Amino acid sequence: MADEKWRAMITQISQDLADKGLVIESGWQMYRLIALSKNTPTGELDRLKEAFFAGAQHLFGSIYSMMEPGTEETDNDLRRMDAINGELERFSNTMKLKYGRPMGTA
């Protein structure tokens, strides 16, 4: 029952932030709730949030710059996106094992 309440809370926070156009903030909040202690010092939280957003910015910038010109996806575009997906799936699986709760469900 507690797990269901936890999932409902996580889902609600994620949806509320996404509805406000804060998808990356939503991911940060989910990570913070799942992986970090409530006693994590503010300075450390600030640095971790910067790293989280830097990773998101890097990924978005990389996707934007690596896509080939044109309106149709190419084989290279699909291969690159598949590689990103695989890398993130491996990370997600590691986090599920480490924290015991699903990550990236936003």
C-alpha cells in the first residue's frame, strides 16, 4: 500500500511539473526523492542539480546537432537515437537495482 502511495505521489509531481513545461525539473525532483537523503546539504543539492541539468542539456544539444539535415529521419539518425536509448536503458536498469524503485517514469 505504501508503495502505491509513493508511486501516486511521484506520478502526480511528475505530471504537474511536465504540465508546466518543466520536464527536466520533473526528472530532477524524481531523482532527488528516490536517490538522495532528506538530509543532503543544500550546497550538495545545488551541485547535483547543476550536474543533472548539465547532462540533460548535453543530451539535448547532442541530439539536436547530430541529426542530419532534412525532415525525414535517416538510418544514421535512427542508429544514433537507438544508441542513446540503449545507454539510458543500461543506466536505468542500474538505478533500479541500486534504489529498488523505477527511474525515468516521467
